[in-house]
Amino acid sequence: QVQLVESGGGLVQAGGSLRLSCAASGRTFTRKPMGWFRQAPGKEREFVAAINWNAGITYYADSVKGRFTISSLYSQNTVYLQMNSLKPGDTAVYYCAAARVMSRSESEYDSWGQGTQVTVSS
């Protein structure tokens, strides 16, 4: 079982920044590809970004490209999501997840964190 714990959410004004962290652990954790998803009220969960642990490959949703950056710290088993130029439309619960293979598809992710709330005020 892989345990994923997110942190770093909060309330920020439009145009501001936040950095989310996801600490991974567990007996079966083998540094799988990691991703961030988000779910806004009344909407389906959507892909945000993904990374492999060598940080050589990253994927982004078009809606966040150029504003969000996903990165990983191998020695700490931690993945980050740096979010800049935040908009009210970025308001959502953000989830960290571990995937079987590098993917934008939720179906490839088999371990999930509990989520952290990000609220962007206008």
C-alpha cells in the first residue's frame, strides 16, 4: 500500500502563488510516476500534471501550462506542484496520485491522497 499525504493548500488572491507538496511512503512504494488532479465543486476530477521520478518527463493540462510546475525531490520521496498566477477557476480540491504508467488518465492511477483545498479569491 502506498501512502500519499498532500499539504500546502489554502486561500490565496487571484494572481498569487501556492506550492503543494505530496509525500509518498509505504511498503509497496517504488517511485511510480506521480500526478496531480483537481476537483472543483459540481465538476468531475480532472488531470493537472504528472511527472516521473527522474523529472525528465512532465505532462500538463492545457489549462495550467505555463503557470504550474510539477517537480520531484527524489531523496525525500516528495512531489511538488508550484502554482503561479492563480485564477478563481483554479479553486478545487487537489489530489496527489501514484500511477502504474505515466499518464493523463485517472484510470492509470491506483493510489490517492486525501486531497488539499485550494481556494483562489477574485
